[in-house]
Amino acid sequence: MFDSDKLYRPSDPAMRAIATEGTLAVWRCKGQGPAFFKIGCRVAYRGADLNAWLDARRVEPAAA
């Protein structure tokens, strides 16, 4: 998981656990993906938001 207090840039290697830089850019344009901050022309993702976004996509396999 991501450090909740840290800001992550799309180019940060840890972000590849979610998607490529290009995919993140497409998601931002479409209003999809994890919440982000727009600071001037820079983009940053808060670790807590990334963790929440991942948790929301957790799939619990059905019991056999």
C-alpha cells in the first residue's frame, strides 16, 4: 500500500502498481481514476486517496 501522508507524482515508480503515466493522464481527462491534486501544471496523488481507490476495487472471491 501507499504511504498515506506522502504525495506521489504520476512518474513515481510506485504508481506503476496502479497504471502507466499515460493511463493515469487519460483517466484524469475522463474524470476517472484516483483523486488527484492539480498544482499549477503539476499533478500529485495523495497516498491515502490511492489506498482508498484501491480498496474500493478489492474483489472478494466467492467461496468454492
